[in-house]
Amino acid sequence: MKKLLVALFLLPAMPCVAVAQGNPEAGKALWDGAATQCRNCHGAKGEGAFGPDLAGRKLTVAQFKQAVRKPWGIMPAFIESQVSDAEIGNLVSYFDTLPANAAPGKWRFEVPANAPRGQQVLLSVGCGQCHGPLLAGPRSNMGAVNMDFDWLKSLVYTHTDAYPVHAARLDEKVTQRIRMGNFNPMRVSESQLMEIYNWAKNDVGFRGRVLAQLGKGVSAANGVTYTLKVENGGLPGKAQTVEDATVKLIIPKDANVVAATGAGYQGVRMDEQLKGNVAVWQAPPMAPREHQTFTITLSKAGTADDNLRGEIRWSKPAVKTGSSDFNAINPAPL
């Protein structure tokens, strides 16, 4: 018996609780990448902003998982397909490598002075921290289907189920992980959502769902040709016709326009606002599901630092605040 006790005491000490070890590099890549938008509320480096600070807090995996799956505050809940248990462990490990902050950072978007009530709520419950002070993306989805309040509620409270249905209505496929979680109606009330909805519909106005896709440059005999497709992605019978749309493509430095096609081409001119020479089209009206195709041939291809890109502006559907509406046209793939 004495030998058995001695042997037990000589065994190496074992921790009482096993601690999951994540991959901090993978956690950083997830945090910094496009698959999540957590940093909009918690700060670019987890320093805190609208949401609490995470860097250097030494939270356990169990604590972090609880906060993600069943949040205490107004943060939406995220399911396994959005952030897996393994990814939660990676995020915990990443934040453990960062120093704690003496004080949290500022909100990404503060509430403007004299903001309308709906915009105050939008920013104060967190929606505007990801979607911006004017709710540009959601207002495009609203305009695409002339969204009623019940459909907005489903997209907020049961987003992970409702968003794929919404995308299917628009004949779009969900090809990436859904980044927004499901809000708790006990934390973000229906009356608050109604204030946001009324502001978006009546004070600012639903947006046109204008989609622009710029293709990769293709070598041609006289240069490099790019194709741009612009579409009214709204639902027929629901969305409005997009009118008075101006397409501008910013020409890379040291490149010249050799040729251009597409309805309403107006040539090249200097644009002070975009700080460069731009090729300009005045596009015809586009009813829902209609599109226009434009091409431009440049004397040389763009680079990673200075590639062909642009913007599209339209006046109808009108923004009720008086400004024209616009979308950026992302740089052409390399």
C-alpha cells in the first residue's frame, strides 16, 4: 500500500481542466479577412469600440463561445456555420497574443448631431456599425423587393434562415458564409426596428439594387479589353427602374483609351472628384433584371496598385435627402 501511494505521488501533475489550444495565425486571418465583420464593433485589433474589448482579456474558450452563441447584450448570435467551435478557439488564441488596452476605442460610426430618431436607433443598437450611417446595403435589399416590415423582421431576428430565402427571390446564390447573426427580439425590440424601417423608407428612401461587375482584362491586338456589366438586380413587379445612371471608369496612370463600346459613351474627361481621367457613359434606363454591357480597351493593363476601377451614380430611385446615389465599381481582377 505504501508503495502504491508513493507511486501516485511521483506521477507528473496534471491540470484539472484541459485548455483548448487554437491557432493564433488562423484566428488573425479570420478576424482580418472578409469572412467576418466582428471588427466593425470590437475594433480592428480587438481594442473595443461599440462592442467590448477582446484583446489581452485572457477569456477562456468557454467564455468566448458563450458570448458568440448566446450573447448577453444586443450582439447577434452566430451559429456553427458562421463561426465554428474550432474558429472560436483560434480567435481566443489570437486575442491572447495581443496586449490589453487601457481604454476602448471609439465607435466606428458615432451618432451625428441632430440625427433623425430612426438613424439614432440604427447606430445605437449596432446595425449602423456594419451597414453604415445610411444603411446603404440593406436599403438596396429593401428596394429590390419593396420590402415590408415583416420581411425586415425575419431578416433581423432569423437572418441565417431568412437571408438565403431572400437571395433566392432575387435569383442569387449564397456563395460565402453568412456574416450577420440573429438578433434577439428581447434585446433589439420590434418597436426599434420599426423606427429604423420608417426612417429608411420615408426619410431616406429605398435604394436601387445596382450591380456592377468588371471583368479581368483580356489581351487584344491593340491593347487590353475589359468588360463591365451593369444590372438592375431588383425583382420585377417590385423594384423601380434605375434612371439617369452615369458610369465612370478611372483610367490607370500612363494608360490610354484605345476603344470603348456601350450605349451612351461620352468619351474621356478629367474628373476632379475622382482625381483622374475617366471614361464616361450615360446609361439608358434599366428596368428590374435589365442590364447594360460596356467595354473599354486600354493601351496597357493596370497594376495591383493602380488598376481599372470606377463608380456608378444614379438619380432615380431618388435619395430623399437630395444627394445622388452611387456604388463603387471594384477594381478589375488581375
